[in-house]
Amino acid sequence: MKKKNNLAEKTPAELTKTLKEQREALRGLRFSAAGARAKDSNGPKKARKEIARMLTELGNRAKKA
């Protein structure tokens, strides 16, 4: 089982970099699903949830600052 990464320990720069990578991965999953049968049908759902977690963490930090 994959170890859950703690977003609270990351810097804002790391979070934005990871967020950009996740968005690119989601984009790739969308286009791969359009052409052929996807290997992991829950991949886009997982990617969206991870993006939401990162955006929530960034939003909470902005409120505190």
C-alpha cells in the first residue's frame, strides 16, 4: 500500500510544482482514455482527488497568511 504523503510538510513551491505535475497526469489520463481502454479506470478520479487535496492545502495556507 502506498504511503500517504503529508501535504502539510511541503513548501508552497513544492505543492505548486506537484499540482502542475498532477494536472498534466490527469490531462494524459483523459486523452489516453479517449483513444483506447484505460488500464486503471479509477485513475482520473484519484488524480482529481489529489489535486483537490493540494488546492485545499494551498487555500488553507493563504487564509492563515
